[in-house]
Amino acid sequence: MKNLSLKMDDTVFNETERITAKISKTRNRYINEAVEFYNLLQKRKMISHQLQKESKMVQDESMKVLAEFEKLQDES
């Protein structure tokens, strides 16, 4: 495990302290779970962005192919 020094806004720290006390979880465990959750969220966003980008590329190519087929059909 790595040690980490962290500066946290007072309001975020105070809210974290209130929540961890209510759910009987250590601050360290709570922050680890929060960062893990945020990492998963960011990974999903990156995958979604990449999928949208690749989908657009495929769409553009599909439209070109369709135009070529239509052109061949019109020539027949």
C-alpha cells in the first residue's frame, strides 16, 4: 500500500468525517472506495468517448460504401 499526503477542502473533509462516523467506516477505507469508484466512472467515460469516436468513423465509412453501391446501381 502507498502512503499519500492529501489536502482536502474543509467542507469536503467535514462532510467526510460526518459520513464515516455514521457508517462506521475509517476515513482511509472511505477515501479508497471513493477513489476506486471514481476511477471506474472515469474509465467508463473514456470507453464511451472512444466508442462514440469509433462509431462515427464507421458511420462515415458506411455512408461512403453506400454511396458507391448506389452509384454502381444507378449505372446499371
